[in-house]
Amino acid sequence: MSEKMNKVRDLRSALELLKSIPGQLIETDEPVNPHAELSGVYRHVGAGGTVMRPTKIGPAMVFNHVLGHEDSSVVIGLLASRERVGLMLDTKPERLGFLLNEAVKNPIDPITISNDKAKAQEVVHYAEDPDFDIRKLIPAPTNTEEDAGPYITIGMCYASDSETGESDITIHRLCLQSKDEMSMYFVPGRHLEVFREKAEKAGKPLPISISIGVDPAIEVAACFEAPTTPLGFNELSVAGAIRKEAVELVQCLTIDEKAIANAEYVIEGELVPGVRVREDQNTNTGKAMPEFPGYTGSAVADLPLIKVKAVTHRVNPIMQTVIGPSEEHVNMAGIPTEASILQMVEKSMPGKLLNVYAHTSGGGKYMAVLQFKKSQPSDEGRQRQAALLAFSAFSELKHVFIVDEDVDPFDSNDVLWALNTRYQGDVDTVFIPGVRCHPLDPTQDPAYSPTIQEKGISCKTIFDCTVPFHLKDEFKRSEFKEVDPSRFVPGFSNA
């Protein structure tokens, strides 16, 4: 690992690294309104993903003058470039899935440090203070003017099983509802939902910490899901393996839970049993916030409620946020998806799956491109078995494209070339109807098709864009002479 990368262990050191690399980070002192304007700016600068055009992949951006929050700044787009994620995790962009796969297999458990050493607790605000108001303490933006409210979009939610003591970390959408209350949205099946339901059944609150502004390795690792990281597997151990150093936690001040010790902000609170709140109770827009498929999600009528007990933070804290459908979601969700698919397929057929890309257009969840190598006649058909394993590795996957080893899975034009020259719709399409997928896909609704029995049910599809093995010699791409273009174009690079 490089000397620079050895220093990246929190958000600030990550920003320092990016400052040293041209084109990766920009700052502005221009006053910006966190209500819709901040995200509206970054939509043009570097959001990418499934955001409505015009948008593009660009540098991360720091806003130093956020109206109403003079002692803090906001960073957006930190993970909105696969190249940038590779820089911060010290590996090539196309090898990120392999890095995470190795990390899952070699976890390093987190450790707990003393409160006096925790930078996240340099400044403390207790909810019992009459002037306490989380909306004034944390510059949480809205993505659009119709959002249900200010959202914490990249908070590391940490809680523990009340029976086993096992802990888990994940990311959920959190809407600031009042001076000391937040709503929390759960996609069915998330591990923290299991913890919450267990505590609620016992009539007890569930302590929860939300750490904001942390090491990017934690943000990516937190997005692993079952079966790769089953219930009881603490994904912080994956981040520890990426850094080859344990993540440091600290005991919270007002609840029986821990938080990330070097976070910029930590919210301490409890999920209150038996209490629900309407997500858009303050705006009545019927909308929540933009989600990864590129559409604004509907506000939920009855979400669990977090009662905030305290907010702690660093001196001059840096709030981190994301645009819901941006390339940040693609990378956070997609790279663990790639690792999960690589792991499952490699166990079944070693050496056949060369790479995986959880494609931008699917938000890192709905679509994967598998680069598969057929070496002998008996490999024919195994490429489709690999696709079936991919669906098993990540249940929210909807579409799988399979390409040969001479096609770049990260180049959409190359994948579409394979679709146009190595695919026949009536021969190379495999439909798997009636399978549970992800509830935010708007086509997964009985109103879309009478064949869909229930919301969240989908037809998963395999697009086999590989050449039949016995025809491989007839589908060879044109081979060009290997030359060094830098002789003719100084400084030229294919990277």
C-alpha cells in the first residue's frame, strides 16, 4: 500500500489525498442554500448515475459556506467516480470487486477506544438542552424542492441484536422530522430491521448511532448484503480488512451503543417501539427523495421513528451527503455486488468469470455485466449457470448481460456491440418470471402488467451475448498492430 494511502483512515485524510490529485476535488466559498440548491449545483458538476441529463461524472465538491450553518461545510460526490473510489481504496477501478472479495474473506474486527481519544466527540450537544435542534446542528440538504424534508443520505447506521449482542452497520434514508426526531426507511430484509422488530416485539427501544463523514472504506463495506454477509456479520470488519487495520469505535454518551470514533458527526438515538410517523408530514408533497433508479420515491405513511438523544461532532465538522440516484450509489451498492457475484461464481466454476460490473444504469443493483471465458466445448452453457449464481449472490439483481473475454464489461458501447453482433433475442434471452426483486423499481407493480401479482415481483432476465463455443473462430474481432502511441502523441494514455 502506498505511503499516501496509509494515511487515509477518515474523511479528512481522504479529502487531503484528493486535493493532491488534479481534477478530483474542487471547493467553493460561494454561499449555497442546502434546500435543493446544493444538490442542484452538483447535479451538473459530477452527479452522473441515473440523474436526469444534463449530468456527468466529475470531481467531488466541498461547499464551505452553507447558509444557516456557518461553522460547518458540506462535501458531496466523494464516491461519485469509480476512479476516485479506486484512488481512495488504493486499487485499480476494475479490480475493486476483487479487493472487496478478498476483504470479506479476511475480516478484521473493529476495536473500541476510550472516549477521550474519539475525535467524533470533540463537541457535544444533548437533546435535553432547550436550544437543541438537530436541523440547525446538521446541514442536511434536500435533493429537490419536493423532498419530504432534509435527509441524511449517507449515515452509517449502527445497532445491535438485543439477544445475541451481534452488531451490524448499514445505510438507510433518514429524514429530519423535528428538533429531536428522525424517520427511518427500511427496505424489507435489512439486518437492522430484524434488530428493530425483535426489540419492538419485546416493547423496548433499539439504541442506534448514525455516523456521518467517515473513511470511504467503511461506506463501501457497509453496503454488503446477505448471503455474502449474513445476519450477525459486522461489515466494519470488511473495512478493517481493506485498510489492514481495525476500525475504531467509541462508546456513545447517551445510549448503550457504539459509533465510529473518527466520524465528523454522530447522532445518538433510539428507535421507539410502536411509534410510526408519516414521512412527508412537514411538506405534504407525497414525495420522499430521489432514489437510485432515477425516480423520486413516494413518501411512506408509517415509518419507524428515531428519538434523538445527542449529537456529537468534530470541531468545524464536514457534513457528507449524496444525490440519491448519483454515481455514488452505483459505487457504494455496486462494488459489493460485484464482490458477492465474484465470490459465488468462483466457488462453483474457478477461473471462468473474469470480471463483473454492476452497471450505472441499474444504480449498482439492477444490472450486472459478467465477463465469462469459455475455454472448451463443455463450458458452453456454464455462462448461463454463472448468471443464475449472480441472481443468488445478490437478490435485488434484475438483468444480467454475459459477454466474452474480448469485450470490456465496463465499456457500455462494447457491451452493446456484443448485444448487436453476438445475440439473437429469441435464442439468447432467458426469462425468470415471478421473482422478488427491489421495491423501488416502478415496473414491479400489478398496474404495469397483470402478470405481476404483487408489488416488488419482477421478471429477471439473462441476455447471453457470448459466442457459441463452436463458432468462436468465426467471431474474432479485427486485430490491429500493437504500437506505442506516445511516440506520436506525447503523454498519451489509454487509461
